[in-house]
Amino acid sequence: MKPIYLAACILVLIVSCKTKKEEPKQNPGQQSVIVDVIIAKTQKISNIVEANGTVMANEYAELHPEVSGRLIFLDIPEGKMVQKGTVLARINDADLQAQVAKTKVLLNLAEITEQRNKKLLNISGINQNEYDIALNQVNSLKADLAYTQTLIDKTVIKAPFDGLMGLRLISPGAYITPATLVATIQQVNKLKIDFTVPENYSNLIKKGKTIEVDVDGGKAGKRKATIFATEPQVNSLTRNLKVRAYLEGTANPGAFAKIYLEAGENSKSIMVPANAIIPEARTKKLVVVKNGKSTFMSITTGLRNTGSVEVLTGINEGDSVVVSGVLFTRPNGNVKVRKVMKLEDMIK
């Protein structure tokens, strides 16, 4: 009995091993990618283009000295309005003043000599060349005096326009150079906003057009601004157009501003989540599920809202657009839909 029992056990083991070897291996490439989708459908969208901008003072200047030297006068009324031409600081100009005094003495003597030689020339007491030398000396000293006076003017820092002074950044007696920032001055009674828009919205930008603006997080509500200029050239790196507008009311220069541009009447379009779009070098693509397979569709986009983008061409109403698991899909790969999402839930 024992030999028969042992032979039976060996036979069972051989059959078992053979069965395991004959089991087909599952091909990993045939596994389905689990995805979530939304059903593409047209919906009414607001044709409002949003852009980010910055509040700017109408005029702004950093006050630097034109020459190096020690401050002998400093009167910067921090946070107060000053008139154009107000003297704010002076640099020691004693050496230049002494040069002016010396030049004036020499000029006075040269003028006396020139007048004397002119009388002599009229009675043929001297020749024309001698008189010309005396006249040239007078003109040369006048030029020296004007040049020295120009150097003296450079030692004075004046307000370049009516404006609000910033904080003083130096102290009296300090030695300063043209690289030293003394203070800033801004004209805040009239404000501007600089913002950029994509070049495909350039048709919305017109001189004199009124736009709505949110400043300070919209705490004071939307304000009005009027476009008055644009940069002639589109930025070749960002493909954006720079726009400037006058802002109504008051605000702090440098503050963030949200700009709203009216792009026309409301329309119906297919909207998809922004993160479902695959950007490529020259095109944009969406993944659409058809018969359990993933199909990559080239699209063109339009208006962009918060979290969603308008699709102009490439997909049709009723298409199942992949919104999660996009990175794991492959062209004509197997996909399995886990859940049908709503666009409203995707962009919250």
C-alpha cells in the first residue's frame, strides 16, 4: 500500500505544477486606468475677463544727489505735501562758492581791460588782435562762472513736482553720493493702474473705455477706471499686452488691483476644469473616453474663469472628458470610469 500511496502523491504534485505553469500571465499593459469624467455640455458663461494689476502714483521719483559731499542742510517733511522747487537738502559747496568769488574778481578786471582796449581800438591805439584777446578773456571767464554755478546747482536737491514726501532715509551731516537714496516723492492726487491682458483680448482694450476695478480686496466695492494708453508692443515672452488706466478715488500706490473687462454679451459654451487640459508646445489637449478607450483631442480655448476654461473647438457636447487620472492615460489605452463628476464640484 505504501508504494502505491507514494506514487499517487507524486502524480498529484506533477499535475499541480503543470497546471500552475499553464496559467496565462496577465499583461500589465492591458490594465485599465481608473478615471473620473465630466459630461461636456454647453452652459451660459459671463464674458468678463479678469486681469491683475498694480496701483501706481501719477508721478514717482527717487531723490538722489547729483554730486558727492556732506549734507549741510536737510529738510524733508515726511508724509507731507511739498511744492515743486522746494529745497529739500543741500551739500557743502564752500569750495565752489569760493571759486565763484574768484572768477567774479577776474571777470571784473577783464571787463575793465576790454572796455579800455575798445576805446584804444577806436582811436587806432591798438590793433584788432589785442582787443580780441581781451574780449576772449571776458567770454572765457563768463563761461567759467556759468559752469561753476551749474556745479553749485547740483549740490541742491529740490522737489521735482508737487507731491507727497516719503520717509527720510539719511541724517543731517551724512556724506552722500549719487548712489545714496535720500527719500521718495509721489503724486497721489491722481492714480494710475498698470495691468496686462493676453494678446487675444487686445480687441477689448480701447482708449477711453471704462473698466471696473477692485482695490484693497474689494472692501470699498468696485471702482471705475479709464484706459488712456497701452504699450505699443506685445511682450514676446508672455504674449501679454500692458495697459494703463486712470483710477478714480484714493488708494495706496503699489496696492494689488483686480480688473474686470467686459467682453460682450453672455454666451453658451463648453467649459472644462483648467487642470484637465494637457498643455503642449504648440497645442492643448483633452482626454476623452470613447468605447472604453482614451482618445487625445487637440482643442482651442477661449475665455478663462476661476478654475475653468472655455473650449471653442475639439470636443462636442456629450463627450466624456477625463478630469482625474489624466497623467496616467495613454493614447488608445484602456480606461475605466469610476465616477461622473459635475463641473461645479470641480471648481469649488
